[in-house]
Amino acid sequence: MVKRLLYLALTALAVIACTKEDFGITEIENPRAEKNVTVYGETVTVKFVAEGPWYAELELKSEGEWATISQMKGIESAGPGTVRVRFSKNETESERVAELYVAVRGKDRMLVATFTQSAGENISAMSAALNEIMDKRLREDYLWADDYAKLEIDKTVNYDKFLYTHLTKLGDINIEDGGYYRDYSASAGERYIYSYISEVTSTKAPIVTKAGELTSTFGLGIGPMFASVYESGTDYIGLTIGYIYPGSPAETAGLRRGDTIYKMGSTRITRSNYQSVMQELFYSPSGTYDIVYARYEANDAAERYDLVQDKKAEVTAASYGYNPIIYAAILTNSELSSDNSASDLPPFNIGYMASESFDATAQEVMDYQIKQFIDAGITELILDLRFNVGGEVQQSRYLASSIVGRDYDDKIFFKAKFRDGKIEEWPFKSGPSESDKLGVAPSMGLKRLWVIMSENTASASELIINALKGVDFPITLIGSRSEGKNVGMEVTHEMYNGRRFEFAPITYWGLNGKDEHAPKDGFMPDSGNILNNQNSNYSDDIDNMFPYAFGDWGNFDFNIPFYCCFCDILGIDRPDYQAGGLKSGVSVTDGLRLSARQIGVGVEPVGVSELRPEIGRFGNVIYRD
């Protein structure tokens, strides 16, 4: 029966090859026509020219929902058309086939592309081997190894479920290895785990920038997004961009922080598809995306911001240098163009830096930014860690030592305390030679620090806060409560049949110079500095979108914590922000004002499963190999 069906399919293909013009489809371009779809999953964009309006269908010849059409462009009329097909990872041991059909109105449908996805690994054999490796190391190095050893271990589960399956069985004994999602999350009350194993699949190459060489990454460059109801009373959803990666295709296309995406081509984003759209844009494996978005733009005559809709950007995934510093600025009197009274303020020279992670592969960028601050002679620094989920201890130490300066060189920045009682000390000047090769950072020699933080602020970013408290360096916190990750991982790499895996179990406590942990529930902002209390009620927040915003990093009307820090530094009164008032963008100057009609009632946030950053770019991480 299978052979008969195959014969019929081949016969149909032969007919199509001879008479494809009868279907009204020409100039077909399929980038996977002569090679398989990768086993890891990808998005493939098929192009063609149609004689009239058309529609596409995808038929899967293997069981499961492993491929879907994620976008169709040009369906309403004759001319160029594109269909984007998204494939998930193949975790089976068999090749699988999908067929894409396109039907022009009034004509029979045509098979325009056949996709074959490569078979996956023998999952059971690979899982058995990796589970043995993880089990052995957990018994030796895991911070709660004694409790883990008492568990009944099931080594037949898939390797990527092994850690969660077993470590959650310890209950709250190992609560510092993860925690529970907070009330604001769609996953509220569910347990998560920090320890991880992940396959390392990317082949990275350097990209030269003015700051040096950056490790290349691939994608669109759109960061995490905030989902909210776009039109009250409908299922339409808007996705507000948290940030854009510098130098990425998204930045080149003109997208920026605060833009709200509400269409992909002609397809509206709704409650039923917004999570898959968020995932695809964030991880963006390949393809060209036609994005329709809205942006608040200044209306000088009306002294407000108007929501300008139907703005468009075409973004094609490409290679770009990974830069974890997502925004930086030096603010002086001459730079404060939005406030007519800036010339009346006392002189100021403030550095501002927002970073996503501490990643030593981008050390050139960190060095370059520190040099810019030193050359400008900044006297204050606002460190925005609201999206910084941690990373490598060595770079966290490097930045902190630059902030505090030479007077703190020999004081303790951080202590790693292992389960056997061994202590590894990291002074501000330079960490242990075998783990920290960055050396001595140039000194900014500041007298105090301002830190913006949120529930995303974790691990190595909290390490800076805890370290400065450990040496009584003045630090002001603003935003919302941080994550509370006071433990760290030692990363090793494991091999299986030529495939490389990064394994990072929790192996040590992180202490400061006073032998204090960061609070397991997170640092709280100082009194009067809480902008969002992270409960499930948004009406009692000063900023119900925090840590996101409807506007640029550098616009005080939208970056509320930035402006609060600015006011405090200069000793001037902050605006009288009221909980339940204007949301994420209020008038703080005598100039432009927000239109209350547009966003005065705030937005209706939608519960979203959190998008986790790329494995290896978060945690108190020490690489051991």
C-alpha cells in the first residue's frame, strides 16, 4: 500500500512538472529543495508568483503536529507570494516528510514544495548515556547531593527531562535551585529549576566592531516581549518589544524598544497565536518577517504622544555580533533636550548602561563602554539590570571593580562556598587565576551606584548588588523585587557521538565579604522606589508594564526609573507618580505630554509564559573546562 501511494505521488509530480502553468503558480523558490530540514528545527520561507488570490495548506506524512504554516504573504491578489513553514525539533529516529500545497482561486491546488526533515538521534541510547553522566556528577557535586542520593532515580526518562523530574522531587529542600513563578506570571505557583543541560549547536565566528570582536549569533535581534490586549473587547494582542539587540537586523530595519507588533504580514496577532509568534520572533531561526507595528510618536503641537499605527518593517534573519549591552548613554546638561529647563539645572555627568547578561565573549564591548565612561569623566552611574539574568562571575567582578575603583582592590567581591566546605575567594581586583582571566579593570572610581532591577535581575547581576553591600559601598535600588538567585553553577561540557552538551548543576553558594547570601526571595527596592509589586493586580502599580515600556530607553517620559534616578542624583523633586494612574509613559517635563485618551487607562496585560534566555548566558556561572 505504501509503495502504491508513493508511485501515485511520483506520477503526480511528473504531471505537475509538465503542466505547472495550468495551476497558476510559477517561479517557485524552495531553499530546502535539495537538502533536508535540520533535525533541530527551523523556519523555511517558500516564494512563488501566483496568477491570482491563493491559499496554502501543509500536509504532514508523519504523525504529530511537528510543522505548521506560520505566515502567508500576498494571498489577497496576484503577484509574488510567500509561505513560511516552521519545523520543530525531530526527536524521533525517523525522517519525516511534509508537503506544501498552494491553490490559486478557481484552479486545482499544486504541490509546490516537499520537505524532508532529518531523523533524530536514538533518544533512548543518548538519554541513557547523558543521564548516567548527570547522575554521577549530581551525587558528587550538587549542593544538595546527600538529599539527591536518597531519591529513586529513573534513568529511562529523556535526558532533557532528567533534571526537572528528579530535582523537583526534593521539594523545598533545594528551593534555591530555582523557585516558584510569581503571581504576575501565567505559570504562577509552578516550580522551575536553574540546573540545566543543553546541547551546544551553534558554530560561532567573530564579527569585528568598533569595540573589537564579538561572537556572532544568528536571528532577527528582537528581544523579549510584553503581551497585552491591543483593542479592548477583542482577541487582538499587541507584543511590545522589551529591547532590540544592537547591530541586529531588527535595529537595521528601524525597530526599537517600545514598538508594539500587532500583525505579521496580513495576519493579526490574537490570543490563540501570540505565544507562538513571540517564540518565533525571539528565537528567530531564519526567514524574512513582515512586521506591522505601532509606535508612540511626539505630537509637538498638541503636546502629547500619538499612537501611530500601520508602521512596517521587513526583517530578515542574519548573522550579527552578540552585544549584551543593549543601551548606553552619557547624560550631560547639553544632552537633555526634552526638558526646556535643563540649562537651569546644576551641572551633571551621568553614565547609563542597560545590559542583558555578563558574557565574557563580549568583553571587548564591556571594555569599550567602560572606557567611554572614563573618557567622559562621569561622576554617577545608573546600572540598568532589569533584563540582566546573570552570566559569568568574572565579568560581573570586572564591572564591579571598575565601579568602586582601586581603593577596593583587595577587598572580597565574592566567595564561592561548595558543599564540602571549600571556599573560593574572588577579590575585586582579580578573581582566581584559573577561573578569571580578565585581569584588573580600569577604574571609574565612583562614590555610589544606582541600580534599576526587576524580577529578571538574577544571579551574577544580583552578585554585584550583594558584593557592594558586603563592602558598604552606597547603592540605591529601584524598580521591583529581584529574582533571588544566591547559588551558582560550574559548567562542564560532555560529549556523545560527536555532539556537545553543556551541563550546569548548582554546586556552590554565593557569599559577599560579610559572608552574606543574597536574599533567596530577592532584593527589594528601597523605600519609595517600588514601581511594580509583581502581584496579579496591575491597578496598584505605578508602572504596570515594568520592566517594559512604550518608548525608548533615553526618553524620560517612558523610562520612569531612569528619570527617578536622575531626579535623585540632582536633588530635584520626582513627578508625583500615583499607583493606578498613567501607565508606562507619563509627563515628567514641561514639554511633551501623553495623550490620556491613548494610554491613560493603562493596558490589560496578558499572562505570558516567560521566555527564558539562551542557555549559558544566565546564572552565577564559572566555566571549568
